[in-house]
Amino acid sequence: MAWKNQQQFIDALENAGELVRIKSYVNPKLEMAEITDRISKSGNGGKALLFENTGYDFPVLMNAYGSEKRMCMALGVEQLDDVAREIEDLFKLLAAPKEGILDKLKMLPKLSQFASWMPKVKKGKGECQEIVMEVPDITKLPVITCWPKDGGPFVTLPVIHTKDPHTHSRNVGMYRMQVFGPALTGMHWHKHKVSAKHFAEYKKLNKRMPIAVALGGDPVYAYSATAPLPENVDEYMLAGFLRKKNVELVKCISQPGVEVPADADFIIEGYVDPSDELIWEGPFGDHTGYYSLPDWYPRFHITAITHKKNAVYPATIVGIPPQEDAWLGKATERIFLAPIKMTMVPEIVDMDMPVEGVFHNLVITKIKKDYAGQGQKVMNAMWGAGQMMFNKILVLTASSPDPSKEDPPRESFKINEYVKLAQDVFKNLNPATDIYFSTGPMDVLDHSCSKLGFGGKMCIDGTAKQEEEIDDNYSILDPAGGLSEAFLQSKFPEIAAVNTSLLMKEIPCLLISVQKNRKGHIKELHEKIGSLTEMEGIKMILYVEHTVDAHDLATALWRFCNNLDPKRDHHLYKRATSNQQPVTSNQQP
């Protein structure tokens, strides 16, 4: 379904009981973000919020994508998997052998429909250009400040349009924009992004780079800007596919080489000059739940601002999960499962990105396993697939080819049934042989890396092992019992808390918070803990700092994934008896 504009989407949210209008004055500086943060964590994502009294001429819409229902409404589907099935059917149609002219003719209606979804540039002005600011001034928009230590107000849902100076191919991305003045913002694109590559090409040509930023319009635009598409695929092709209608574009008024959605609420036009000095941008409370530190980024000079009548300013807040962006990530997880499966990793059955992993830190993949080493094959393929190169921890599990032949029969489970998943993974896991480490590109926002944008990765192969994969030097032991928080604290006073709840669920893993006071402390502690008889059968210990509540599993896992460089921070303890199960640990630096 194609939304006519953002206002139609707002009306639909309200009619569905998914929107709350806030008529009292709320300050865009910190107050809107604080309210939205609380609402997004209130259960099932809370409601979308329309702040009507902002102190500016425009209301502010927040948390519009912040639940599964609202994310589905934005994409015009009943369930996110509906899109995945449609994409999979399309791939199967295109890949199916065409034996005769009749088979090829049968494809024409589908191809014709696909062509009708391509973006189209129309003549004249768009709804987004109904009002033109005489003097462009972004400070007249209710740009929010999200967190107390942010460097200033940031545009947080910008749909940013750039073009390759040689091929003129369009890229649509989303990068935060810090407001520095009426006609100046930062442009926070990372070196891995296509827009940064466009900028590098303009720099070689010593030419100004035209840019346009859209805010609002059909909510599918903001999602498409975040989607991990191949470099030469126009994001508005995806938007057209999702809305089953092409995106109508109009030329900008001051940067006519760039086209923008006609139905957007706001358009901010301008340029980046490669000869400019960079600007010190940040800090910013980021989607990892931590502040990303300030750094040098390009200056975006604003040349025009246009907007529709009765425009609504859209914004989002990112930070400690769960937040609204979790549902944008969930949509990507479901929508792009089919392309990954159909083009790169055919053995994938399902994929899940838990919210505690903030997208890239933790990815769970279920595969259909048929031969030895298939887990490693999937690991290498996943880490080489687009934005999956930023993944830090990959957990593999496998569906059984024939459960009836297993003794005892294996219980089937959904990939997001985390207790059953963990039971299966740990049942099949030998920490000495089934955990793999590598290094590679990481998100530049990952503060745990020893070097910017480059760090360790870990794959936990929890698939049932083929005969060739089993190392006879080790045997799997059942937990010895006798472990408790009080027992470990009595022996090691630096231990603040021990979460043993997973042991009660037949998951041989501990989570321990420690008051670390010296370099190498965790490794020393792990050696001592691992030597205890009571540790037999425990396969993994996760260590976090003492300020973390180890009994709050979700928060502790979020902190653990954020602060870990797996290759640097893991310690494998091997007991003196060769047939006793090693205990592996992962600590936060």
C-alpha cells in the first residue's frame, strides 16, 4: 500500500489507536526525547507521539515505527514476513528455467508490474515545494536534542540524496546531521557508505557535491534509506516495490541535478564543498546505547528549504534498547533474509538479530546442515555479505534434516525462542573446538575495537556435529552442581553478582559481574574459577563490570556485546585432565 503522504499515515495511526497527541508544550531540547524514550520502553513499543505544541510552526512526530504493528503499517503489510515471502517468490520466478517462449511470455506481466514501480521524475513542483523559505534557516525547524551530552540538536530521520558524479546513479541514505547554524549542518557519513564514495569522487574533481535531504512523506522512504541494498540499486526501487507504486520525484529548486520525493514534508537542499575544512561534529548518543565521540566530518551548506503546507517534522531517538530503530532493524532482518538465502547462503533457514545486539553485534542464524564444515562456510559467507561485515558475534544453529532419525528426537524451535535455542546451541558446543575467531571491518561506532573500524569477530558454532568435526580429546560433561552466587562470592570478593539462572534451564553458562581493578584481572580470576571442581560442565562464562546488574539478563547482554572485542577478550581455560571440558570466557575490556 502506498501512503499518499505522512499525514495520511498519521491519520491511520490515530484511527488504529496507535497515536497519542500531546497538546501541552514540550521542549524539543531533551524533553521530547526523554518522553519518547520512556514510552518506547513501556511495553510493545508504546504509541507513536505527535507533539503539537513545540514552540515552532511545526508539530513533531516520534516513535512512528516503534512497534511491530506500526512498522507493518508503514510498509503496508499485515506481517513483516509477507514482504519476505513476496521477495522470495520474485527471486524464484526470475531464477526458474525458461524452457520455451510460453514460459518467457508468462513472465511479462510480472516484469511489467516491476517496471511500474521504478521511480519517476515528474514535471513541475511537488507538494514538498508548496512553501519556500525566503532565507533558508534550519533553526526554524523543531530539530531535537536527544541526550544531555550531545553536541547540539541533530536531524535524526534525514533521507539524504546524493549522486555519483560520473554515472549519475542515485544513492539514498540516512546519516545524522548536527545543526551548527541557520544554513550549516554536519554530514555524518562513514567511509563505508556510498555517499562517502560519491564525496571522494567529487573531491577528485574538485567540485561541489549537490545534496538534498527529505523529511517525512511516505514512511517507507525512511525505511528504504536504511536498507542494506547493493551499491548500484536505487533505494526508490525498493520503496516502489514495498508500496506497489512508483515514487514520484521532483527536481530541487536550488540543486536541480538532485530529485526528491514530491510528497515529502520538508526538503533541505545544499552542497558539500570538498575544499572546505571539516567540522568537529558530535558527541551523539548513538544506537549502541553509548555516546559516539566527536570527530571531523564534512560541512553541509544549506541553499534552500521548502516544505508542504501543514508539514509535520519527523524525528527519532536512538540509545539503550529497546528503541524505535529496533523495528527498522527487524524489518531489514525479515525482508533481506530471502535475498541472502537465494543469492549467497542457500542453506540459511532463518535469521534473528536480538535487540540487545543493536543490529550488528549479535546475529543468530539457523541453517540446514548437510556436511562437515558447513558452519564455517556460512560464517565466512555471512561476514562477507554487505553490512554483515560489521557483525561481531555470530551464533549458528541448525534445523535437523530428518528429526525422526535422531535419538533422542530433537525438539524443533523457532529462532527467537531463545531458551530452546540456547539449550540446543550449548548441547552441541565444545568451547575448545567450536568457537572461531577472526578480525575484520567493524562499525566505526563500536568503541570496543582496539583500532577504529577494525576488530575481532566470533562465531559460536552450535550446530550438531558431523563425525569429522568431533575432537576425541574432549568429552562433554554434565554440570557438577554446587554452584551458587554465595559460593563464588565467598571465594572471590571482587565478584559483585553471579547469574546462575541459565543453569536452571539446562544452559551451562554463567554471567558474572566483577569489580575489575587491574590489567589482566579477569584472566587471573577466570583461571581460578575454572580450576574449581564445581565448574565441571560449565561451558562459558560472560564477565561484565560491577556496575552492571548481572541478574538483568537483557541489559547485561547488551553491555557485554557492546564492550567486547571477542578475539582480544576471550580466555580458554583447559583443566588438567584431558577429557574434561574446557571453560571459555569472554570479558569486557
